[in-house]
Amino acid sequence: MPIVQARPPTLQAYFVASSTGEALAYLMAHHGEVQVVAGGTALMPCVQERSCRARRLVDVSRIAALKRVSWDNAYLTLGGGLTFAALAQQDTVKLHAPLLQQAAELMGTPQVRRLATLAGNLVTADGNAHGAVALLALNAEAEITNATGSQWLPVRSLYVQQGLSRVDSTSEIVTALRIPAGMLAPGAAIDDLGAPRGAAGYSRAPVALAINLVLEPDRVTIDWLSAAIGVVGRIPQLLNDLRATIEGRRMDDPELGPTFVDGLLALVPTESAMMSAQIASLAARVLERALARAQLVQGSV
């Protein structure tokens, strides 16, 4: 007789936690059959299709501590439960982390932004997620909390492979994210290739690129640059190897753009000439925007 695989069980319980401690206690009490949910934009469709293995969900979207935003001259700290809609509207984020604010505005539809969280971008581990790409370029860290305590880990270390994060949502919660003050640059730009044509419903763009840079006091020479790219089907990539070829160059250097584009394409090879051309155009566009913004903002200080 053929082997018929049983469908995952239907959801038995949905618990709304009022604190991180309460959520962790629920995870411990129902270990192995419960999973954390915040925005639910990725998880809830799986529940509806009965492809979710968890029989219980613990909702952390109502926990006030996970929605905090603080600035202390050393870090910009953001609660893991902040939605992209909240990030886009936060004055503190707009002032200190324009790259993250831009990423929030690019993230899906208004409905998706109202539900999806910054931490959720890390847990789902989609390589082309705008929030994750921006956090990578900002050298951000994530606070991972479980029953034994909390620890801060670099965002770049959370990716095992596309779709697989080191964060175990059956026992851990991303309680906060923090960005070092030194990475909060005025020259910030992020953009993507646009969602595939004919895609049904919400479909994320196949490639997203983020650039974070600072000009020297002359407002012409690039002091430092940090960039990250996310490509569908891969984990997001921090483009550290580009720094040596870009830092110290002048904005009016005719080789600046081509050097950046060629360096990027060497680090992110594709099998399609059309995709390479699209990424090259994206890279030139995002670099130009970052430089323009840095010159404008640094000139007004």
C-alpha cells in the first residue's frame, strides 16, 4: 500500500502574551508544539494551509517592551516587535537611521507593513528581505532571548541558509535589535528591482541593495562605505570587499560608478546576462542616491 503522509494538525491554541516572560513560560510549558508569532505574514498562511507543524502559537505582538525605540549616543535600539509601518513613522529612526526608514517604506504593501516586523525578517531568513539587507549594511546586532537569558549576536551570523535562521522560534524570541552609532550614516539608500511581473498577491523583489556611507569634511571624498545585497534564494551578503576599492575616492571620479558596479557583480555572480544588467543599473542608482543624500545632509550640519 502507498504511504500517505498525515497532514500537520490543525491549530489547537492561540495564546496572546502580555510580557516576554509570559511568552517564554508558554514556550517552555508546551515545548515542541508551540511557535512564536508576531506579524504572522509568513507563518499564518502556513497555518491556514495546514503546513505549520506547531499546534499552538504564542502571539508577542502586544508586548509593549518589544515596540520600544531608544537612542543613547552609543546605539539605536529597536524592539523586535516593531512593525515596518511603525518604523517608517518613527522620528528617531528617520533622524538616526534613514536607511532603515527607507527599507521600511519599501517593504511590501501597506497591509504587510502594518503586520510584518523587523525581527520577522530575520526569523524567516529570506535573503531578499529589505529589513534584513538594511540591518546587515548597518552592522546591526540582535538580542535573542530564551529561558536561560539573553545574548546579542551579529545579524549576519543568524543566517544558516535561505529560509533557515539560527533563531529557533519554538524556544527563542528576537527581543531587540541595535545599531552602533558609528554606523548611522547620512548617506543612506536602498532600492530593489521591483516585484516580478504577473506575480499573484504580494511578491518581494528578487534583489535588494543597501548602501550606507559618509563623506569626508570636503563633502566630495568618500570616507567609508558599507553595503549589503539580498538576492532571492540566497542569504543576504555584506559587501565588505567593496570598501577598499571605494573608500578614498572622490564623487567626481569618473571611475567611481563603474568600479563599484564591477566589484559588486564580481561578488554576486548571476547566470543571466539580463539579471547582471539589472543589478548593475540598480547598483549605479543606489550609489548615486547615497552620495547625493550624504552631500546634502552633511552640508546642512
